[in-house]
Amino acid sequence: MSPDPIDPDEPGTAIQPDGVIHPFTIPDDGLDPLGPNDGHEDPFAALLGGGGGAGVGLDFGALMEQASNMQSQMLAAQQQAAETLIEGVSGGGVVKISVTGGLDFQGVTIDPSAVDPADVDMLQDLVLAALHHAVEQINDLQQSSVDLSGLGLGDLFGGG
């Protein structure tokens, strides 16, 4: 008994085609390969926002305009954040760190009451906490300064 030619579990057997089909020998059924033409000039144009479709599709002109608006808004927000002065505070205000939104540290202020030569570790912790507070405020500033909801992305893909 010979091995089954299409058994992939049998070693040494190759899958053999029943016959070779050439694209030139397939009879044409006379049907449009893209389906019946019901008034659409080009189905790809309808998909991409043109071509007399039902208004559903991607409008590349609108996409480019929205991308340009978003880029302009983000650059303006970055510039504004870079110029904004933030103050990180810890220990109820005994340690203050001034920094811009662009992470340009401007100064450190330490109240003399926080300086205890016997407890340098606490002063270091207060400085570190003030740094964390400042960076947290910068992150909040950057996130709130870019409002993407005003860009109108809801209708970009043909929605209402």
C-alpha cells in the first residue's frame, strides 16, 4: 500500500497537485470582478472620500489638515509649557524648587529650619520630594495644554 500523497504526517511524501490551473484557461463568466456598477465611478475613490459614494470614507485632505492643526497646537503647547514656571514644594513649604515646563531648573530654596546637621537624610528626602512634585506638575501642565477634542476628529472618517 502506497502512502497517501497528501498526508503531512507521513515523512518523505510531498503534496502533489491534482492539476495545474493557468489563469489564461479559466473561462470568463462575464461578471464585473468588482461587483455590479450601481452608479459608483470607482469603489476605491468612494472608500477614500471621493467618487460619488455615500459620504463614507477617508478624506485625505481633511486628514492632512487635522494633522497640521494638531502639530501646530502641540508646538504651541510645548512652547507655552517651556515658558511656564513651576514650583515644587515639600515639607509644608520648607523646600521649594523652581523649574520651567521645559525642565530648566531655576532655583532651590531651603528654609533654615529644615537644615539639621544631625538629620541630613531628611533634608535630602525633602529635596527629592520637591523635585517629584515639580515634575508631576509639569506632566499635568503638558497633558492639559493639548486638548485634542477640539480638532474635530470625529468626522474625519465620514462620521457625523
